[in-house]
Amino acid sequence: MDNYQAVLLAIVQGMTEFLPVSSSGHLLLPSQLLGWHDQTLAFDVAVHGGSLIAIVFYLRVRLRDLIAAWWISILSSGNNRHGNASCEEAKLAWQIILASLPAAICGWSLATFIEQNLRNVFVVASATVFFGLVLGMADLKGAKNRTLKEMTWYDAIIIGCSQAIALVPGTSRSGITITSALTLGYSREHAAHFSFLMSVPIITMSLLYKGSQLMTSDSSDLAPLGIGIVFSAVTAYFCISGFMHFVTKIGMLPFVIYRILLGSALFWIAYSQ
């Protein structure tokens, strides 16, 4: 992989990791249209590391409060000496952990099957279009009046199970979790915010898993890896910030249309091969 490819793929990863548009579909396009080889495991770890840096920096204040409240809830052993706000934050922190478990379990047990059987253009195209339409329906029909203070354990489990579906390439992790939250009646802003909070543990676990595989693989040129971290982090940060402003005013329709166009392009590639 040369530096030009590293820059392009890192920007694509950063732009699509947190938007509901399927990063898998976008990363397939350069390899299919330009004949590039699939990115190496080391580069995959690098760009996901950049994405993690971006989301942690963007949510740094909220994450600090959540971690502090979660730790207090453990030390307090269930008593209510800390305030109501801290109790709410602690509950949300535990709900994020609960919501992360289905994807972690399924990812650990099905990673090899998915890699061998589902990572192809037709699957990615189908999932991109289908779950794009589901996102549009959820945005159209959802009540969009609930906040994270109203998050229940049932809701956390449902959204967490939907995140596991994102293991199918083309689904989009952010897309399917936002879809589930909208279906449950949460506002666009709070649905996106919870999706972003959920991304921190799941990306961290993904990095640990891929990092353990990387320990036994060949070393890679460090320049593309550094480029991948920097460009994916910077691009992801600005995409997250822009998305939160954009989605509350415009809604999900532009992303639905874009997914249909992207899926159609992938179908064309699949049938022209």
C-alpha cells in the first residue's frame, strides 16, 4: 500500500465510520474500481484506532462523567448517597455496557464465518440498500420525542442486538443502531448520541481482537499506518460534529437516498464482473 492509497482509504474510513452509510460499501469501491488489494490487517487497526481517537475526543466530557458515575456506582454498592444526576449517568453507563455485549459475543464467535462467507459485493450492496430503506422508514414513522434519560434496559438490549446485525457487511453500525433508537421513539439527536456512545466500547473491543491477530502477522510499513491514524481521526471528528448538526435539522432522508445510490453502484459492479 502506497501513501496515496493510505490517505484515500483513511479519509473514506473516517467519513463513513460514524455516518449511517456503511463503511464496508465505501471501502469496497476503491478495490473494485481501481483494482487495489484489500487493506492489510495492520492498516485496518490503524484507521479504526484513528476513529476511536476522534469519538473519544468528541465525547470526552460525557465519557468522563459516565465513567466517573459508573465507578461511583460500583464503590457505593447500590446505596443512593450520590445525586440523582450521577445515578442517571451510572445507569446509562451500565446500559451502554449491556448494549455492547451482543455484538461482542457475536463478533467473537462469528468473525471467521463472516469473513469467509459474507464479505462480498452482493451482500454489501443488498445490506446497504435494505437497511437504508429501513432507516428511512424508522425516521419517517418514529415518534422522535424520547431522550436518553428515558432509556430503559429493554431499549438498551434491543439497540444492542441491532448492533450485532451490523456484523453483516454493508449494514452500517451507526445506521442500524440509530434505526433501532428511532423505532423506539428516541429523537434523532439522542439516537445518534447513544449510537456514538456505543461505538467507544465496540471499537475498542474490535481493536483488541484485531490487535491480537496482528501480533502473529507480518509487520507493515509504518508510514501508511501513521497516515491512516491521522487522516481517519481528523476526518472522523469533523464528520461526527457535522452529522450532529445536520441530522437534527434535515433528518435521515439524504443518507437513505445516498445508500440506495451506493447500493445500486455496488450491484452494477457485482453483475458486471
